[in-house]
Amino acid sequence: MALNNKVHHIHFASLFKPTYVICHTEKKDRDSILMELMTQLAYQAGIGNVELAFQEVQQRENEIPTIVGPGIAMPHARLEGIEKIVVGITTIKDGFVYAPERSSNVVKLVILTLAPRTAPGLYLQAISSIAKICQDPTTAEKVAALDDPEKIWTFFQTNG
């Protein structure tokens, strides 16, 4: 019975590997950055249909851009055909305007989360673990300054 009351915390760094990280992308618009990250995840994590995943995330971001903290965007979607949560990260050293229709939206850190459509509880736990990290207003600046995927993973391993 005690297990039913236990809250399972997902450590954010367990949701990605350094190979899922793109440091200092040269892309300067949301859709190009998302597609670059989706392609990276397709090669590294086998997310399946990149175009379909991109369309799901793009549609969601067009409705409500997910800028969750200073300099941080957290696009996400639940998809058919993937079996576990996959997180990809992109840093943009000088930032870019994520959603032109919103003010104060220069983003330096994009955290993309893709989850199985069949696991809503796990999805919410993952989003919660990411949100905790994003509460620190200096996170985007600190992570965007790092120049190596391994350093970014270590940052989240230490701070998550």
C-alpha cells in the first residue's frame, strides 16, 4: 500500500543524453531550430516520423508558445509510436525571438520534450521535473554559455 502514496520523481538528466543536445545552433527562428532538434533526436533516439512529430509540436506552439521562464522555451508533445520520453536541448548563444507576437521572449534555451501518447502520468512527471529547473531565472544564461553537450548534461545532472 505504501507504494501507492509514493511520488515518483524523474531526474531531468535521465531523460536525455549529451548526444541529444545541440550547442550554439546557428539557426535563428523557432521552426528551423525545432526541425534541427527533431532531426537530431531521430538519429540519436529513434523518434520515428520526424515530420509528424514536428507538425504536432509546431501546431501546439502556434496556439500557445511555451515560454516557461526567462530565456527558456519548452515545446512538448505526446506522440504515437514512441515508447519512452525523449528530451532534446538546443542552446542559442545570443538568443532569438521565439514568438514575435509576445514581448520579452528572447530565448537562449529550448527544451523539447516528446512523450508517448499512452503515458500521460509519466509525461506530467517529466514536465514537472523540467519546470523545477526552469524556476531559477539564471538557468538559460548559464546553460547557453556552455559550449559542450557533456557540460550541459552535467549541469542538469547536478542541478536537477
